[in-house]
Amino acid sequence: MKSLLSFLLAAALVTPVLAEEAKAPAKPDLKKGEAISTAVCAACHTADGSRGSPANPILAGQHPEYLAKQLAEFKSGKRNNAIMKGFASTLSEDDMRNVAAFYASKQAKPGFAKSKDTVTLGQQIYRGGIADKQVPACAGCHSPTGAGIPAQYPRVGGQHADYTEAQLVAFRGGARNNNAQMSVIAAKLSDKELKAVADYIAGLR
């Protein structure tokens, strides 16, 4: 009887551990991610997700959790983009994790700000916000270097200014509504402020 109780107790302790291990997702496969990138993504985002068209985001070095989340939201329609929805709809959760991990493993080439006239304004907004408008400093969430915070806030440093500006405009106008916090912040920015901070972000490293 005693040995039976000991066995049952041991089984009760081990079972939750095994259940947790069974639920744990497999480690991302970078080779599979690279294959998806080559077949599906490279035409717009380049083979390594680096500096392609300014209209498209740089994916190299982006946090994998953020990339996988965006793909899932394109697929579900929470983030609205007809082209990306078409591509994302062909991907499974594992595919998303694999391709996100592949791009995250790459290192983006440095960018630079182009407008000398607005770099000071962009820096002020990024580092200190706009007190009169209750706009918080971008650095508070995206870090002083633009590195972001994994799984919460994306890396923005070095991102194409054109792309960043377009996303801020989309948040401000409601075309992009998959982040309530960014929608509120962007709604308070003028065209000049929005363009200045986007240009400043492009030079962060």
C-alpha cells in the first residue's frame, strides 16, 4: 500500500512537468524560416530583411515576438493590409515563428537622418516628448537607441523614415489600429512633428 501511494505521488509530481513540456513550442527553425523568406518575403523585404524599398519595413534584427505577432494580425485582419494578409494567410504559426526568428537573426545596416532642418525637433520629440500635447518620449518604450523592448515594443532605430512616417500617419488616421497606445500618441502629432521624428529615428543606432 505504501509503495502504491509513493508511486501515485511521484506520478502526480511528474505529470504536470510532462504536460508543460508537451505544450512548449518547438525551437524556431532558421533554415525553414530562410526558405519561407526566399519563397514568400524576399521580393519586398530582400533576402535578409535589410535595406530594401523605403516603403517597406526593415525586418533584419527585429524582435521575433513582434514580427510573429504582426504576421498573426495580418492573417486575422486585425492589422489591415491586403498584400500582407494574402501572404500571411498561407503561413502556419510555426511558419511565422520560423521566419520571424530568421529575420531576427540578421543584423540591419545602419541608417541615417536626411533632414538637417528637423533633426533637432525629431530628437526633442523622441527623447523628451511634447509636454504641451501630453506626448510621451518615444525613448520610453523604444529605448534611447531605438532598440525597443523584446515582445513589447519593436526596434525602430535605423528604420526607413518613409515607412515609419507612413505607419504614424496610419495610426493617426485609423488605417492602422492594432495598437491603441500608438493611435493615441500619433493623433497628437502634426505633419511636421511626425515627419521630423520619423527622420530622426532613421539615424538611430
